[in-house]
Amino acid sequence: MVIHFISPKFITSVGAGLRHGPAPARKKVLIGKASMKRLSTGIIIFGFSIFFISLHFEIFY
């Protein structure tokens, strides 16, 4: 779920950042900021899901 949430847009943004290497610096910074924000959101959601799953198992066992 989390991987599906981040991967397509994240990979395209990273690929765009890599492909347009000597692009205008401002555009590259914007792409980098967007991909970092998306990545941190995915990490936060991933951490919460792991936390809730572990709580779920602690209730059962």
C-alpha cells in the first residue's frame, strides 16, 4: 500500500531530476523538494502502519 502510494510519482520525479541534469537550478530544487516531501510522507505513513500492525499483534498475542 505504502509503496504503491509513493513509487510512481516519486520515481518519475527522481527520474526527471536525473534526466534533466544541467537543467535550470530552480527547477531542479523544486523537483528535489517535491520528491523529498513525498518521500518523507511515505516514510511517516509506513512508520504509522508498522506501529499499528505491531499494536494489533500485541493485542492478539
